[in-house]
Amino acid sequence: MKPSPKPVTTKKSAAPSRPPKRPPAPLPAGPYILRLFVAGATARAQKAVLRVRELCEAELKDNCTLEVIDIYQQPALARTNQIVATPTLIIELPKPARRFIGNLTNITGLVVGLNLSTKVKIAL
């Protein structure tokens, strides 16, 4: 008599494991380089400058360089950076470069764009 074949058993795979939780990303070691393009000394331009400076002082401390460029005084820089509307904030470093165009009163949007993990303490 022939021995009966052994039944084939399959190993049950372990339940899929969840990826480990990562801690929030730390601020980059290098400096932040921000360029704010404005059109003249209008109230809207002054408000944009004030908001970005508040953000730099409150969140980035000494890790930020802010350059404010008036497109009326330096139109070549506006052409080079392809500025089509003001105010425009360009975050040059850390890479990748990002742009915020128009209303800069939304500090939360800037914080998300800058990848800051702390809550904003600026009074709106």
C-alpha cells in the first residue's frame, strides 16, 4: 500500500505591522532664506512685511534671513524671479523652493509651508 501524501500546510503570515511613528521633523540645520516681493509702500505691502517678520522672530529665531524687495525699485529682480503678483514670498532655503502669493495674513499656511512643527504664537 502506498503511504498517503502529507497534507500541505501553509504558514499564516503575521498580521501586517503598522509603520513605526516618526517624531516630528526637526528644523533644518541650515538657515531659512526668505524673499518677500512687494509693490511700493502700500498698506498691503507693509502688512505683508510685518507678518513675515513676526513669523521669522517668533518661529525661526536667528535661523532666518529675510530680504524685502520692492518691484518698483528693482524690476530686474522681479523679472528674474518671475513675479506676477504681489506680495509674493519665496522660500529659497531649505529646498525645495516654495512660493506664497497674495494674502500673507494666513500665518498657518506659512507655518505649514515652512514645515514648522510648533504652534504659531502670533496673535492674528
